Amino acid sequence: MEHIDTDICIIGAGPVGLFAVFEAGLLKMRCHLIDVLPQVGGQLSEIYPHKPIYDIPGYPEVTAQELVDRLMEQIAPFHPTFSLGERVETVNRNHDGSYTIQTNDNTTVHCQVVVIAGGLGCFEPRKPEIDRLLDFEGKGVAYMVKNPELFRDRKVVLAGGGDSALDWAIFLANVAERVTLVHRGDTFRGVPDSAEKVFELAREGKIDLILKSNVVALTGEGHLQEVTLLDRNNEVSHIAADHLIPLFGLSPKLGPIANWGLNISFSAIEVNTRDYSTNVERIYAIGDINTYPGKLKLILCGFHEAALMAQSAFKYVYPEQKLSFKYTTVYGVTEF
């Protein structure tokens, strides 16, 4: 069990959560971020990293991943800490008003302020129709790669045709004993460069590429041992496998947030636009997860909300100090 003590715990490491670190950092407030995804960036990194964005001030055009990378560079002076690949399960208020948060991996975080920047909520994997899929969750079936070393010298079957399936097939080719990529089509939805690299690895015999087929069943005694495939001609085949990683995208769910006593309206958290606080003291909601009259689900609106949130949260972290607003053009950015 890991324990972390910080000033602000930010739930959600998407672009708005990352920028909240910057605004908090200007006021000398430490931040810890928790995200259910195994990397920062939220849906920008997970779903459309190569998609161009045109409405970020100062960037006529920037890809989603480039924006995430620049935000990480921007917050580096404030040394945020992260718990990635974990989901917040409980938020408990302490007698002094602070909060203790616990994740599904038993990480606990003590903080003065909670900021929910969960975008559309928790992202949960889309699970394909595969016989006995649920029986092998945690016993060979995983829906994301949190630690590639777990697959070293193992037989890994990946299923899917998007960027995640392509990228992990390429990466794990140098880690696993054998990688097999199964895709129901004969072309890929991912970026052409990645698709060509996968075809090249298959031609070189470094991975097995099985197209026009689906994984339909799993078998094993206590742990996954074999996957069954069905092709378009209804022919059945079997592959020995230690791990199956189905990568069919993610779907947003509000998740445990719905049980935290917050005012919820149409799967979004109601906030006071004065400072984007919720109805629960010391809990704020910024970005696409909140709702208020006139709400626009734009990244730049989330940035604005993060700035006002930080100004308001200051009084809980430094109750004995008076906040005085300072321009970065005058005082710069001071690392701490």
C-alpha cells in the first residue's frame, strides 16, 4: 500500500487536470494526480493522439499528443506525482476538513482539496463478445498494458485494429516470446506508418498477423492457455496463449463519482461558476465532467476553470495566508 500526502489531489490526468497542476503550482500548492488510464493525457492520448486541434490559444494547429507533451513540460517545475492505471474508489472527509482518497490498488492520498478533472468520467474498456472472457480477467486477460514487463517471454495475443493494437504489437514484439495480432478486417484503422510497420514485422516473421478473424472463446485451467479463432469462412483454429489483450477502445462511465454525494445532472457534476466548486466543501470539478448554464465542452474552457479553481482552493491549503494575485509576466514561474 502506497501513501501520499499532498495539497491537491486531482482525479483525472487529461489536459485540464494537467493544466490545473500549473495553476496550483503558481500558488505553491503541490498536486498528485490519479487516472484510470496507464498514461497521462486522458482521451487525447488514449483515443486520438494524432488528431489535430485548432482552438488552443497560441497554437494554430497542434496534435492531441503534442498538446499533452507540452503541458507535461509546462508543469515539470512543480514536480507533480501520479498514480496511473488506478481508479479512485472512495473519498472520505477527515475531522479537520481534509480528505483521504483510496484507489482500487489500495493507494491512499491525504489532501486538503479534491479536484475532479475526469473528462467524461472513468473510461472503461469495451469488452468483445468472447466466450469465458470474464472468467480469465486477471488470469491472462487484460484490457490495457500497465507494465510491459509482465509479458516478457510470454505468448501474447492482441485483438483489435486501432492505434493501441498496432502500437502494442510493435512494442511487445521485442518483449514477448511470441506476439499474435488478430483483426477482424484486412486493413487497420490506425495510422498508416504503424500499420505498415506491423505488416513488415509479420513479413519478417517477428509477429503473427491473423486477419479477417475474431477471437471467439478462451480455455485454460486456472489461467488462460488457449484462444479460439473463427475466420470469415467459419473455419476454427486455436492458438496457445498466456495472455489476451483485447483493445477495442474505451467507453466513458461516471463510475464511483456518482456515489460521492455530489449534485449530478445528466451524468455531469453541477458547479458554482464563481470558482467551479461543487456542493461538497473542498471538492471542485473542472473540464468536461462539470455542467453549468452555458457550458462549452472545450479544452480552453477547462483551462479557465482550472485557474479560478486554484485561486479558490488556496484558502484551504494556506488558511493563514492572504492570496495576492500575481502575473507570471512579472514574477515568472518559480520551481519548488
